[in-house]
Amino acid sequence: MTKTSAYFLNIQQTSSESPRSYVQRFYEESVEIPNSNKQVTIATFTNGLVGGVFNTEVHRKYPQILRELWLKVDKGIQNEDLNCMKRE
């Protein structure tokens, strides 16, 4: 069975899942979807995020292309890692 962009709607971040884990899981699923619609990918990724600082940062100036999304995600994960290191 071939997956389509609509499959992305099934991918949600769990409340106990780190942004890094969600991104990795989303990416692993996305490579199995040939010719995915880029706007659907952006919308489903951002809508799958749980509320919080990471979600807010990604939604600030909503990304229009995948490159913008992944740059924001990378920066957000780096900030999360930095905050975790500060707490330790």
C-alpha cells in the first residue's frame, strides 16, 4: 500500500516526546511518501506539534517552504538542547 500526503495527518507529537524525537519520527515516515505535497507536509508537521515554546517558535512567521520549516526546527532543537544543558 502506497502512502500519500494524507498519511501525515496520523503523525502527532506525544506529550512525552521531545521535539527531536518527533522530528526524527516525522522524517522517517515522510521518506516513505513519494511526491508528497510540500504545503501539506508543512501544515501537518506544525499541526502535529504539542503546545509549548517549540511549537510557538515554529509557528512564528509561519514557514512557506520546507527549507524554512527545517531551518526553524533545527534552530528550535538547538535551543531546546541548550536549555536542557543549562538546567543540568
